[in-house]
Amino acid sequence: MTRSFCADCGSPITNQYLVALGDLYLPQPDIVYVHIGTLDEPEAAPIECHYGVERQLPWVHFDDGLPRTRMDEDSMLAAAFAAGDSKLE
């Protein structure tokens, strides 16, 4: 995965996966994920799911009916991270 950061403050802006994450995902090198909090008008990009909910603050409650996924429950993501780690050796 590659990431981009704000040159002024260092905040993360985008993620781009360099390997496919499995059958449920499109080829990742063609997709750049933009962090919604970096947008001036985030309402223009409606969300499709809540991902990484294991880090959700305890006082944050979403009652929007959208799918919720823990990162540690996503076996395809874990396999992609493992594949990336093996390339570092």
C-alpha cells in the first residue's frame, strides 16, 4: 500500500493498495481511497460502509444501517498485508 500525506501538516490523505485484496474487491492499483475527513465538502461523497470499527470511539454511534467491518475480521486484507510484509524481507 502506498499513502500520501499533506506536505504542510503530515495528515494522511490517500491510500492505494498495490495488490488485489481478493474476489470481493476490484484490482486495487486502479483505485485511490481518499480519507473523507480531508475533503472540503465530504457530503458530496456519501459513504458505503464503516470500516475499521474496532477503533471507533465509544461515544460515537452510527444508526444508518450501513455495513460495519472490523479490519481484523477481513481475511483478504490480512493476506494482502502479509504478502506486502514478505516483500520487505
